[in-house]
Amino acid sequence: MRLWAAATLLLLGFLTEEVTARESDYCYAYEQDPYLLMGTKTAYQFVQGRTKIPPVTNCVPVQMWVLTRHGTRFPGRKAITQLHTLPKLRDQITYNHDTRGNGRLCNTDLENLRSWQLNPNLTDALANFLTAQGEQDMRLLARRLQSEFPEILRPDPQTISYQNYKFRATQTQRTQASLEAFMDGLFNSRNAVPVEPTPDNDTLLHLYKNCPGWESSLSRDHVDAESERFIAGSEYQNLLQSVSRRLGFSYKINNDSVQLMYDMCRYEKAWEVNRLSPWCAIFSSDELKVLEYLEDLDYYYYSGPGREINSKLGCPLLKDMFTHFRNLESGSYREEPKGIFYFGHTVTLQSLLAALNIGKDNTPLLASNFHQNGRRSFRTSVLGSFASNLIAVFYRCGDARSPNKVIFYLDEVPVQLEGCNVGLCDWEYLKERFGRDVDQCNLDFCYNPNSASGLVRNPLVLLVTVFLTGIAALRSL
């Protein structure tokens, strides 16, 4: 009897030890409501408007002006090289759990990670190329807009022409392929309309690549200052500690490893939106919010409202929009296209939004106010996701006092612009608010150092100019 009792206690001890060793924080594989806002690698499906755009009473749309970031893409060459080291890190994580008895991933998450394989398309030949999901992003966006605005986007063979539809993209495969997929969604043909040629010195859609004044401001303003402070702060250091413990490491893993796992998580989720990525199990929802905020801090100063010079960078696009709308105001309907479609990058879009004061918070984003900014307007997941877009629609209305109106849509959601009525803006008000900036818009700040320096808010630290290329390369545009 005593032997049986002793054996029972010994067995219970082993079982208890096994359960303790495999205790997990939670199981991502069974998460019913995962956090899906992942900065510039967010899938468009997770931020796009879900409500059908209603017609505007007593108004008819006469022109649509669109700027969109390219659809989902593969990483760049440097990132691909780094992502190829993940199998080795994965093997260390499974070893920590299996052999050392450390780690807090649940069995299902661990097995998903164990069976994970690197995407075979992660090759230098496809670096930065648009993915199949990216093409789908553009094609479906075009079809939804056509459904919402048949007055100007109806695929009538007699109206499909270069005069009625203007298309332009930067000189990259991902933007040009996005343009073609969008055109295919509208007109069932990837070459239905001739595309406007892109100049080598593109100062409309790729100004940030052709503006020495803005580029030099990156070092002068030390745009990484707040993100560096955030990494050194308690919220991010606690994240490093928690992730290290969850993966079974007895030491705190470095930020590069965390960012690598985060990138794989969000890339895979964007490539196949209906599948889970085993790498997302590495992070809790709260930790994903910390990682999102870090990238928000980065872009807030790099190309968002954190520096006044960024609104100057978006000024040529705002001027282009206003030029088209002013022509409509004067009655030049026949000379104006029904749709203007531009395809660019995160910085292209965010600088235009900065010029329009869209995404600007009353309190600046800082390393020290993460917890106060949970409901912030500037969120790269919304203002710079894959296929993120700004749509401006010019309406002709039956209001004799104010016949011209404009609605801005961000990711197919009406923008509640200050001074407008539930998103519906009087054209006269927009001219009054932004007309002076548009009329004074020029590229002096790009080539005149004194002009550029007068536009930034917080000159902090002077870095070596040669380092600028490295700063720009670190960002996924």
C-alpha cells in the first residue's frame, strides 16, 4: 500500500513538473480577436472602410482624385537576407522548450512554429515586388470605387480614354504593378489607358527622393530621437524581457531579433490574410501595440506632422489636386479627367496628409506618452498600411450658395476634417483654409538650405550627412 502511494506521489510529481515546465502565457492559435494593426505592414483588409459609401444628397460626383500606396509587397533585399536567419532562431526556441524545459509558448503555437517554413518567394529576384495579395488589394479597391461612384467610373468603352482617366506611378515595380492591377479592376484590362510617363526627377510622387533639403533635415532634426528614447524606456524594455522569457531564453534578446520576428509576423499576415503566422504567437496584443507605437514614433517625425517640413513635401500633391478642382470650379468639365490616380509610397501619402492636417494630434507623439496616446490620430496602420489611400471627390451640388463640395476618404472612410459637415466640405472653405499654402507652394526648401531650416520645429542633433542613406534605407517605403 505504501509502495502504491509512493508511486502515485512520484507520478503526480512528474506530471506537476511537466505542467509547470510547459506553462504558457496564452495560445495565439486560439485567439478569437487578435490584434491586427501592424504599422506599415498592415494588411489593407484590416483598416479599410466596411460601410458602403452613401450618395451625397442633391450632389453629383464629377471628379475623383486618388493617391494610394502600393499594395502588399515582398521585403527588400536587406530584409530578405535577415529573414533567412529565422530558421536558426526558430530552432533555438524549440530547443529551449523541448530540451531545456524553458519557454511559455503553448503546445499548439510551438508546433506551428516548429513546422513553419520560409516563404520560397523570399529571394533577391523578387525583392520589393508586389505580391499576389498586393494585386488583389488594388483590383478590389478599384471595383469597390467603381461600384460606389458609377457616375465617373462606369466602364463604358466610349469613355475609357487618356483624356478621361489619368494614371501615374513612381519608377518602381510595386507601384507600376499596383497601377496595372487597379486599371484591370476598373476596365478589365491592364493597359486600357496610356499611363503618364514618370520623369527621372519625379518631384510629384517621389519628391522625397529628389529633395536634398528634406533629406539633409533628417540628420539635422535627428528624426530617430523619440523612437530611440522609447526603445530605451520601460515599456519597450519590459517587452524585450517578456518576449525573451516566453521564448525560453535566460537572457534578454536584442531588439534586432524582436524586430525580425515582428516583421515576419506582419509580412505573413499581409501576404495571406486568412492564415495565422506562427511568428505572431511570439507577442501578446499589448506587446504588438508597443511595437506599433515604436513605428508610429518613427514615421511621425520622418514624414508625418512631427515636422513642418513634411507638409512642404506634400505640397506639390495638394497643389495638383487643387489645380484640378479649380478647373472644375471654373466650368472646365470637358477639359478635366473624370479620375486621377497616383500610385506611390508611405512617405508620398503621409506628407500629403500632413499638408492637409489629417492625422495630426493635439499632443505630439513622444517616447514618454505612449499610454496617453491609445486613441491617437497618427497611426501608421491607418495612414500607411499596404494600399492605404486618400480619395478626394469633387461634387457639383444643387446648393446655389455653395454649389461645389469635396469629401475626403481615407482608406474608404470619410475624413472628419475640421470645418466640414460630417466630412462634406464646402469648396470655398477648403480654398480659404489651404489656398494660401497651395499658391505659395514651391520647391525652394529642397534646394535652399536656409529655406529648409526655417521649416523644421525642433533642430536637435547634427549627424554626418553621409549617414542619411542608411537612415532612409531602414524604412520600408
